[in-house]
Amino acid sequence: MLNSRGNIFTPGFDLNLLMKHVCFILSMSLFLMSCNYIYDKSGINPGIGLIEIHSVPDNALKIKINVQTTKATDVFVTYWKYINDSKEDSVVFYSALSKDNAYHKMILVNLNLNTKYFFRITAKKGTRKKLSRTYSFETTHKLPWVPYFKTTDSLNNVKFDGYIHFHSRHTPGYLLITNGNGELCFYQKNDNIFKVSKWTDKNTLLGILSNDTLQFTNGKEIIEYDIYGDTIFELKTGEKRIEESFHHDIDLDKNGNIMVLVYDKRVVDLSSVGGNRNDTVKGDGVLILNHQGKKVWQWSVFDVMDPLDDKKILKSKNDWLHANSLFEDKDGNFILSFRNISQVWKINRKSGKIIWKLGGIDSDFKIDDEAVFCGQHNVRENALGEIVMLDNGNQRFRPGYVQKMSSDVIFDVNKHSVSRLLTLSLDTVSMTAHISKVVPFPRRYFTHSQGSAEYINDTLVVYCSTNTNRIVFTNNKGKLLGVMPLEYASYREQYIKDLCDTGFVKNN
């Protein structure tokens, strides 16, 4: 079990005798010798030797297991918890696969506090397999301070397979993952603030970092962690000839490169519209970097638009279009969302030209009145080629503005606003857009900016109401099912089906 100091012991050992014989061992580790070890000179049979079990400093929800085996052996850990005392039903988890080695380093994640787990090691060479004995450990009942605490009954009506990722936008910053019961099962701390984060299809976590508490999503550092908390990429503005600052969205493209929204400031002569000859316009761009920090591809709104064509450029020059989401479609083209003009663009990756514009005052698509969106976030394309977004619904919103109707009464212009999950079907022949599906969220969780929404399955929806510090669960009609209150705001939430690829288990 895992005691209050973080030490791990296995059943069957006399604790006092054990401590006398292993006083030289670090307090956070236990070394076990498997009774299944096989010294096989032929190298055909798999064998399991020394098993090292370590707690992970500053993280109560990870356990490190190192295993020595015969050469060229594949190894994974099976671990499970029982649902009730009868031990008839259990929930089984698997580590990632450590391949073709004699020394294997694995980390168990997806753990809960105050829970007893059982585990065993599987070693495999070809069709030959060896299992260790079964060990157990018990996680600590207390967690170092982490800015997420599950309320006792807020998710009683919400159950699903998979996980929810979000972050805590505070100092220090945290990347957080909860399971389908709302229990915290992963966290990663950083001394700076996570402005934006993303779980990638490579099972890594990307983040934009900053020590500036004033800027909502702007940062000057990119960091990428693997599921075990190891940093696999880090880059700051000013390094490796990267001068741009990062904002709003980050992910991996289909080639495994990092794609991120950046600011692009240009000096523009605005004297013809009443501005200065050397005015500055703050626009947006897309930057793609490989994992050596080199630019692979770059694009800017200045490539396809002239600020002088915008009649409101003097008012919007400090944040011209406000890009807030970036998505790569199945053809490798990009879908970008621009909040300030309530418009979505598709950009041809090869030419950099605009394929189409959706929404706003110059939409290429005719849109039904009920399909009009405003201030949208988290825009992407689903498997059917439909456009899915969080329609923030703030068409009457002006920051800090309320309409004063009399000397005694002040009316909030957002009083009747509703945020919704909107799915639009596009006909690129007739150039029309229609609502395919829509989920209106409870009015009290309206978020005039930021946020995200997505389907977990056909009947369950998850919605990040950033402005109210809530992650909200509804059915597909918008009926409230549960709420996760957050201590600090998260820019978005993200549904995760699996934390690591365990497809290899089917063949073992």
C-alpha cells in the first residue's frame, strides 16, 4: 500500500523486517524480486526480474514501475480496482507497451485517491508469455493542493466512458483530466499560467504558457508533455528565430507538427481613412513548427485581406479579426474562426487562399435566420463534413455595456442571450448552410466569450462555460444533467476517449 509518506509496500512482507534490510533504499521506492524470473540462455523465453516501484514526486496520481526482463522482451502492466468488496466486478486499466528491451520504465496514470489497486507484469517474446505475481498498492487519501475538487452530487446523472481535459488558468497553472465520474485522475503543474491547452491525437498535452495574468489567451511559450509528465517540446518567443507570440489555439497537424495561432503585427498606412501613415494593425496568422523548432509553414490574414478594405479598421486595428480556433480538415486544409467578424474561413493549405467564408456580412453561403451565429468558438469539422461550433450567442454583447432605459432601471443587454452547440450542414454547390443539429444551453450558463462544446455521444453533451467557471453536461436537447464547478476558469474543455493506446492488449 502507499502510506502517508508515499512509500509503497506489497502484501506478505513484514514491514519492520523489510525496513531493517532495505534502509539503504530511497524512501519513495521499493525493490521487489519476482519469483518468476527465468535465466534463459537461449533467449527464447521471457523472464521477469527486479521490479522497482516508485511514487512520483509532487504527483499523487502517478506510480512509476521499472521492470528488468530478459533481452528483447515486450512488457506492460495490467492494473485494476474492484468496484465493491465482493471483488466480483472490477475496472481494468493497462499501461502503455514497452517494447523490445531488457529494462522497462512505465508509469501508471488514471489513478484515483484513496483507492486500492492490484497489478501484475506481463512479459512477452513472440508467442511466449510470462506473468508476475499479483501485487497491490493503495493511493494516498490526500492530494497536494490542486485547483479542482469534485462536489459530492453534481454529476449523479452523468456517467460516460472516457475523460474530460481542461486547465486551470491561474498561477501556478495546471493541466487537469477527470474521468467519467468527475474524479480527478491526472494533473500536471507548471509555475506559469496555462492560457490554452489541447490533448492531441498522439496522446500528448500541448499548452500555451504565460506569466501575464491580464492577457486571456496570449502567451510567449509553447510546451508539450507526454502522458507521464515528461516535457517533450518547449519553445519560447525569441528562440530559434521565432518572434511571434502564440494565442487561442494549438494542436498537432496530421504530420505530427505543431500548429498554432500567432499574432502578426504590420505597419500600415491608414492616412487615407483618417489614421496615421505608420499605423500598426494587429492581425492573425497560422504557424506550423516541427519538433526541432523550425518553421514548416506560415500564413497570415494579410496574405488575403487588405486592412484598408475594412471600413472599421481604425476601431479594430488593435485586434483586427480576432482568430480564436484552428482546425485541420481531412484534406489538410485549415478551418479558422474569427470572433470579431463572426465568420469562419476555410484556407487552402497549398495556396494559402480562402476557399470560402461562412457567416458575417460577406458570407459565401446563404444562411437560414435561425442558423446565424455570433462570437463563435471551438469551430471544427466532424466526420460528416459538417461545421460544429460553440455559438456564444452574443450578438447584442458589448463588453462592459448595459443599456440604461430609465434613471431607476438598468437593463442587461445579455439578459436573454443563450449559448448553443451548433452543427451546420454546408452545400458547396448551392452555397447554402442549414442547421443539422442544435443544443441550446441553460441561460444561466451563457458565456459571452471563450468556451467550447461537443458531443460525448449521441445523447450526452459537454459544454465549457468559461465566464461562469463551469463545465456543464446536458442531453442532446439541452436539458441540464450535471455541472462541474471550477475553481478557476478554463478556456475550453475537451472530451478524451482513451489516455493511451491499449490496442496491443487484444493480441496478448
